[in-house]
Amino acid sequence: MKANRRQFIGGVGALAASTFPMPAFAQAKPKVVVVGGGPGGATVAKYVAKDGGLDVSLVEPAKRFTTCFHSNLYLGGFKTWEQITHSYDKISKAYGIKHVRQMAASVDREKKTVKLANGTVLAYDRLVLAPGIDLKFDSVPGWSEEASRKLPHAWQAGAQTQLLRKQLNALSDGATIVMIAPPNPYRCPPGPYERVSMMAHVLKAKGHKKSRIVIIDPKENFSKQGLFMEGWQKHYAGMIEWQDPKMHGGVKNVDAKSMTVKTDLAEYKAQLINVIPAQMAGKIARDAGLANASGFCPINPENMRSATDANVYIVGDSCIPGDMPKSGFSANSQAKVAAMMIRGELANGRTFPARYTNTCWSLIETDDTVKVGGSYAAKDGKIAATETFVSKTGETAELRKQTQVENMGWYAGIIADIFT
């Protein structure tokens, strides 16, 4: 599938053009290795490969990718599993991308190689790391990776998401759900609160009158807070209780065996406990020495290149994106900038000043959707917001319904952009 110039730059911007000299690589095509097949990695692989001239390998063990974005809609019954799960086959065949179904074990930045779990070594001229997040399993007292098999996080889409839905659908009226929300920074700022909305939607649809959801939040405020609070009062009055740290005083212990969560305020006996812990860059990026003390990776905002290594680009949730949130849309936008710059360096492609965009939609109840987003550019050493917008409280039902139509259209569009 051929994309026109407008599609390629996709929000990157078309200001003063610049070019890079073609590097002197014998006869072999320059090699680009992309680690991670999410919206960042798959987009980079496609946009680097689609105009030819480069050898592109996508290192991703999975055959199909399940999106974290819209996984809450799966939880709420608005989408099927198949509708949020997508194959790499089309981009592999259309653009000659080598889909290497292995885990990346390590990076040797001096030798410019990636070692795979099976021992294979891939050489690169440019490396793109898009490994997403790793979870800090020790960040919530009493919780662990083992405990997550019973008390799911579902913050990396897959079996955990399916487990959470199964647990939610099994609840009887009078159940207590406790969500432990994550501290900043984390993947998808409005995500936990859309998830609570979808949980409440399921309970309400089943006729629950006595069930409740308690959110124990380490943050004093959260994304779209006024909009969620308004929506919860409108649709789920009395069902959802949000507690800030001043109220609950901190999580003291989570016990998977007794299904209890203890805070300074109270001890909750729950039938479902959803723990979303603190997060950090994927292990491959941290082990490569590309993260700082925050656990995430600094980048050059003008091109998504690692601040540590000029031969490495970092896109998506593992990077430090300035004013941009960690989201699928952000990763896709960052990936197009990185791909443009890599083609400029290795294939004499045209480059333009980086422009980034993002929007995050959140479904509160059927046909009641809100959004937040903005446009971004490199400024003062970071990716800075140049324009922002957010839905307003008190909007009409028709506007909210149209926002949901927009949400579904965006999903279809970004999936086509990434996977076809």
C-alpha cells in the first residue's frame, strides 16, 4: 500500500526542509532494528520500510498485538477481543519487514548489536527501542508478580485483561471492587478512571444496587477529574468512591489470600482487587543504560533520538515525552518523527521540524465520551505543548455521542495506519 506525502508526515509538520547526506555503506542496505511491536515500534518499522532502501527487522515475539487502548471497552463489553487484536502479517508482506519472533535479550551499543533470547545477534545502523513499560511489582506493599495472577493489573494487554473481565463478570450484587491507582508517570493518564467507568457500567447493566468501587489513589488529582466525577454522579450515583492520599493515608498492605486492602483509613474486604502499580521503561532500554534515575529514557525532543546514544531512538511509553502523555496515539506520533529522521540519515529522505499530536478519549457510559489532547513541538529542551483542549462539563448528550463516534473512528484509523 503506497502512502502519499501527507500521510507519511502525519502531523509531523512541513516547515523548512533539510536533508542528510547518504552514508557510505558498501552495497548492503543500512540496517534498522526495531524492538517492540506496539503502536510505537510497529509504526516506526512500517514508515522506515515503506519507501524502500533499508533493511528493517521488527523484533517482537508475539504474532498478534492486543492494544491497551480500547481494552477498557473490551472490559465494558463494547468491543470483542478480536476487535482489539491485530496481526503484523500485512505490514510484513507489504513493506518487506522481517518480523523476528523473539525476545530481545540485550543491546551492545558499542558493537551496535541486539542479542535475542535464542542467541541470534542482529547488527544495526540505527536501533529503535519501543518496549513499552515494565511494572514495579514491589511498589505496592504485599502485592507481587505472583499476586497479580489473582489480583490483576491488566496494564499490559493480554491474559491479564481477560482475567480482569472474567472476575468482573463473575461478581454478585453487593460486591466491593478496590482499585489501587498508579502514581505519575504512567501509561494512559485517564485509563484507570475509564476502567472504573466500564466496571460500573457492567455492574449497573447487570442490575447491581449494592456493589461499590473504591479507588485508592496516590495522586491528589487525575486526568479529566471533573469530567469523570460529573459522569460518575450522573450514571453511577453512590457506586464509586475516589480517595486521595490525604483521605486514605497510603496503602499499608494488600493480601491476595484474604482479599483485603489495608490503608490508614480502613481495611477493605473485596471481591475484586485491581492493582495498577508504578511503572518504568522496558527492561531492554534500562539494561542498555538509556534510562535515568526516573526509570524512563531521556530523548532529544527534535527527533526522538536517545539523549545517551545517537544511534538509538526511543519511542512510546519508555521515553520521557515532556508534556505529551504516555499513550498509543503519542507513540504513533513519535514513531513517525523517528522514522522520518532515520530515513533522512540513512536513505537521504526529506526531513521536517518535528510536530507531535495526541488525543485520549474516555468512555464513561454508553454514548457519553470525553476527550483531552493537544499539539506539541520541541521547545526548551523538551516536547512542549503548543495547543491543548479538553471536553467541558455540562456538554450536551449529542456532543458526547459525537465524541464517541470520533473515538471509534480514530481507533479504526490508527489501526489501519499501524498494521496495514
